[in-house]
Amino acid sequence: PLSCIPEQLVRRALGALTSAASRPILVHCINGQQTTGCIVGLLRRVDKWALSAIFEEYRRHVTGGRVRALDLQLIETCRLDELLADEEGEGEGEGE
């Protein structure tokens, strides 16, 4: 399970963030600091950052020091290959 973040949201966000067509991109958060932190943490994994650097960035920017163990677990254990493959596969066969 993906913590309390809907899996489809994670797929769509990572799909948009990893798409060259979406660059440059601004990631902004109003009230969902943990959600944004998780998505950015997963993006850092896609970019091959070390987990220690990802966790440090997450801790530095999370509001009020509210680091959630489930968020860190999600960042560390999420099957990015499956999420990104599923996102890339959506829309295949359209226009045939």
C-alpha cells in the first residue's frame, strides 16, 4: 500500500514530473506537505539520489518537523518500476 496517498495520484504525479514535455515544472504545496514530500522523495529516487539525501531533504522541508515513518517507508519501498511502467502504458493503443 502507498501510505495514505492514493496510488493513482502517485502514478499521475510521477508521470508528469518525469515527462520531458512537462519541464520545467514547479512543485507547490498548500496543505498536503507530506504528500508533496513523498512525491518529491519518489522523484529523487527516480533521479538516483541516495536514500540518506532524500530523507534529509524530506526532514528539512516537512512542516513542523512532522516526519511520518510511513512516508519514509513509502519513499524507500515503493515499486517505482511498476508505477512508471503503468503510467507509460496508459494511453497505448489510442488513435489506432
